Amino acid sequence: MIQIRRGTVVEARATGHGTTDLVVEIAGVRAQAISYDATGPVDVGDVVVLNTTAVALGLGTGGAHIVMAVEGREQPGDVSGHAMKLRYTPVQSSVDAIEQTRSDALDEVASLQGMPVIAAGLHSALAPAVVAARAIDPSLRIAYVMTDGAALLMAFSETIPALREAGLLDKTITAGQATGGDIEAISLYGALAAAKAIARADVVVVSMGPGNLGSGSRWGHASIEVAAIVNAVAALEGTPVVVPRISFADARERHRGLSHHTVTALSLALARAQVTLPSLAPERAAEIRDRLQEVARKHDMIEVDLGTAEAALKESPVPLRSMGRSYEDDPDFFRAAAAAGVHAATLARARR
């Protein structure tokens, strides 16, 4: 069900990356809200229609209401493009899909030719992976593919504009129903082909956007898509590099040490992947190895020395946060993602 309320905008601040942060007043109570540029311009005094569902439920993605429309204002919009995303919803929109506009180039991609592709189960792994890869080789071209496993509008991510502004990320691609990237792709396969043929990437990171959905059950979590990512990369003859979700700060038993999300996804992957592990304290390393036993025969476990990437993480120009925790709070989570970045960069450099 959807909860819809009306509110009046009392504060508005454009972020410069596709959204406007608002303070709205609903029945005398002030609250935070987000308005996407695609909804049209919004300013102080406007009456807005708000989706308040997530905030009402107190969900992790519910820090702010979402503007659905500005009352009394039409949005003519640009209706170019022949591919619809967010199909059959009130916010379906047209895009120029790369598979249509550059089919000549993409149809030539029969293989990724070993290109390393990092598969991560959380959006918060993106920044440390990219920062680490750049620390190994600043000349690499790095592309990011956002799947439709979580947030569907790339503008919701604060990490991506920060990486772009720091000069760390070259191209963004949105796959499936996700939208807002430099390149729009109909499928994950099309996105990977575009990363090679159009973005000319040396390294690709694939993950969902912000807002991972979990349930505490084996099958009920969005991170399970890592299995499908591994399979897609392998089918196109790329090199799948998996970020293990490691945390010794998470109070939840199912995520402490090595998350069950990682184990489940690796157990479902039909293709062989390279699972990168950072150096850990002996007792922690033993715990992670023990958890990986059930999938160790299916995949390659690779220990990675972070080298210069260790310092790069600590000095990252992009904020590192996951589940409300910083690098200082949960260093091994970010070091695990960085290990994938280091390994992928090393593979990419060897391919040149």
C-alpha cells in the first residue's frame, strides 16, 4: 500500500545532482523530503503530493518523504527516446537505450575478453572499491553499472556524484528498470557490453543502488543478485570478482563476520568467481575461512595485500559509510571492498 500526504515546502536546496532536498510541513509538522528533478521544479511555498510510506514504517530507506508531484504545475518533460523504464507505473519514463542507439557497437561485443568486473551486494561497497582501484593505477577507466535491485533512480545516490566530483569514476550505466546513468541499458548484459564498447572501461563495478532489502531469511534479500551478476559476467567471458560482505561491527549474527548474503549468493552462482579477502587478524581470518568452506570448491579465494590502497581508504575524498557506520567504526567492511578494487585493478593492468 502507498501512503500519500500533502505538504507545503518551507525550505528547498538543490543538490546539483538530480534532486532537491526539502523541508515540508504536513499538518503543522515539519519533515524532510526529496524531490527528483524529473518531477519538475519545486520551490518554497509550493504544495506537494508526497509518498510518505517508508517514513511511516520507519524503514532504513525512510529518512525522507518522496515528492510525487507539485500541485497546480504540469511537467511537459522531454519525451524523446523509445525505451520505457519504470514501466507501467505512474512515473514511467522514456530513455534512449544504448542497445537501440548503438546496436552497431554492442552487437560486435562477443566477449569481454577477461575484463575484471566487481560484483558487490551493497551500494556502499562502490566507493571503497573505486578508491582502491585508483590507488593501484590512477590511469584506469572505471565504469559503474547500477542494477535495479534497490533504488531505481541513480540521483538518489550521494556516493556517485561524490566519486565523479573527485575524478574517480568515468562512466555510469543504469541497467534494467534503473535509470539516470550516463548510459541507459535495457539489460545487465547490454550494460556490460556498453561498459566495454562505449565506456571503454578497464574495470567495472556492478551493484544495486542504495536501499538493499533484506528479510532475515535465506532467500529474501536483494544481495542475492550477486549470483546473477557473476553468471552474466562469466557468460560474456569477463572475470567476476566478488566483494564479500564482511563486518565485525554488525550486531546481527547473520551478518557478523561473513554475511549470509555472500554465502547464499556464492552458493547459487553457476560460474566460478574470484572472491577477494583482505588481510585480517588471525582469529577473524579463520572465522571467515570457516564460513566460506561450503562454497570454497566452487570459487577461488584470493588473499589481497591492500598496499597503497590502505592509506587511500583512510584519506578517501569520498565519505565511506555503510549501515550508518564509518571506516573507523567498521574498517574490515571497507577493506573487503577495497580488496576487490585492488585485485581488479591488478588484473586490468596486466591485460594492457
